[in-house]
Amino acid sequence: MVVINDETEKLKLEYPCNWCYKVVAYERAGIEIAAIEIFSERTYSLNPSNTSRGGKYISMNLELLVHNEDERTYFYETLKAHPHIKMVL
């Protein structure tokens, strides 16, 4: 369950939970390479999401089970820092 109250609380999640990262790159292969390198020992799903209007960027939804806040943040930062990834939401 996710609860958000901008004025008084921060995001509260019940762990473990499935979490979805929207990953943006120049090409699908870049996202697939990053996922294999980062999550080689984890089960995850990678599904197409959108392509930018001009076709320069592609986004995919990467979903996996995270066990705690530190792990969720670590995966976000690791994806964001990967050379094939443009952006992570």
C-alpha cells in the first residue's frame, strides 16, 4: 500500500513490494543491457512503455521486488548512473 501526503508525510511503503522504474534511453538494447548488468541475479520484468514523438528516446517499465527503502533507492541510483540510461523515473 502506498500513502502520500505532501504536507505532513513522506512516501510510506510496506516492504517487500513490487516497484516499477520507468527507464529512458536512446534505444531498447541499452535498457536491456543495463538491466542484465544490474539485475543479473534478480527476477525482473521489462516491458515497452513509450517512444518520444521524434523517436529519439524510448522508455520501458522495469519491475521487480524490492525488500526495503535502501534497496529501492540503490537500484534507482544504479540505473540512473548506468552509461546506457538517460533518465529514471
